[in-house]
Amino acid sequence: MAKIDIKALSLKELKALKTRVEKAIATHDKKQKAEALAAIKAKAKQMGYSLSELTGQAAGKTTKKTRKTVKKAKVTHRDPANSANTWGGRGPRPAWLRDALAAGKSTDDFKV
């Protein structure tokens, strides 16, 4: 491997070299992973299995992350003028409640 005198390089040259090195590392890593996967698939086939059988995945599919379901907050405040206007106490206050508070009302006036 050729030695590079990095002390003689300008900042622009150093950044260009860094970019080339990072790209070479990524390419090498991708190649190594592909080779490892091919070796594992070959070994599984040699033993009479497919890789998807051994990993429990459908062929060609990746695992899907599941989302946590967020439970909707119970209604804690309701607008007496319009019962459709509700708030569970989470997140920003709705406009109807902010307007009522600005008019001098209290949040206790709207508790369910």
C-alpha cells in the first residue's frame, strides 16, 4: 500500500481523501456482507434448507417493525356550547379552550 504524506495536503485535499476513504469503506462493507450472505445461503442449501426457512421469514421479505398503538386519552374537558369540542388533556390546548381561557374562564369550568 502506498503511503500518503497527509501533512502536505491542503484542507480541501484532505476532505476529498476522507470522502474517497469513506466511500471505499462502505463499498468494502457491502461486498463483505454480500459474500457472507451468499456463504450462509449456500450452507443452508447444502443442509437442505432455505435461508427463509431457517430465519422464519417469507422468501425475499424483510421483517416489519410493528408500531405501538397509542391509546386515545379520555375526554377530560368539554365545551358546554358545543359538546363535539373535547380535549383529553394531552398535547396543545384546542382553540376553543384557549379562547375561553383568554376570555377569563378557568379549565375547571370545562372539566367532565
